[in-house]
Amino acid sequence: MVAVGPMLDAVLAATEGLDVTVLYAASVRPFDAVALRAAGPTDVVLVEPYLAGTSNNEAHQALADLPHRVLGLGVPREEHRHYGSMDEHLAAYGLDAAGLRARIVSFLPPA
């Protein structure tokens, strides 16, 4: 798990009780490929506060010589025209703790 910037709290809540390693990046650039490799992942979930998939390529490059999968979670590319609080927007995008947990659990292999 890589939580970027303000997504850390939601990621920690979403992964509570799961056997995962959570890495925190205050900013996404420069991408910390060394830390990602040191964590020893085969499955990587990137949770970013901007467009989904923004850093997927960086993760793929960091792990190019290892078997791996990457799931990039963030704001979807389709346009949303609804008003609301930040919490309401995060829930609508599936970026709140409940939405993240559902997507993370469905991505990870069964324990």
C-alpha cells in the first residue's frame, strides 16, 4: 500500500486488521522506488488524491524485474457535477475508508 499525502488516514482505517504494509509518501515526486522495492511487494495499491493511475507507471518501473500487480486508486477520470463536502466527494469516488477497503480486499489475493 502506498498512501500519498492526505490519503494516509483513510488508507490506515481501510487496512486496519489486514496483513499489509503501508508506505507513506508526502509527495509523489520523486517516486521512492527504493522504499517500494524494500517493502517487498508483489501486489501494490497506490492511493493518490488526484487522478487514478497517476503513479502506476512509476511503480511498474520500480518493480519491472519482479512479478507484481499494481492497482491505482484516485479520482476517476469521468467528470462529476455534484456539490458536497470533501468527505462526500471522497465517498463518491470510493476514496473513503469503506470504499478503499472494499477495493483493496477485492484486489488482494485470498489469505
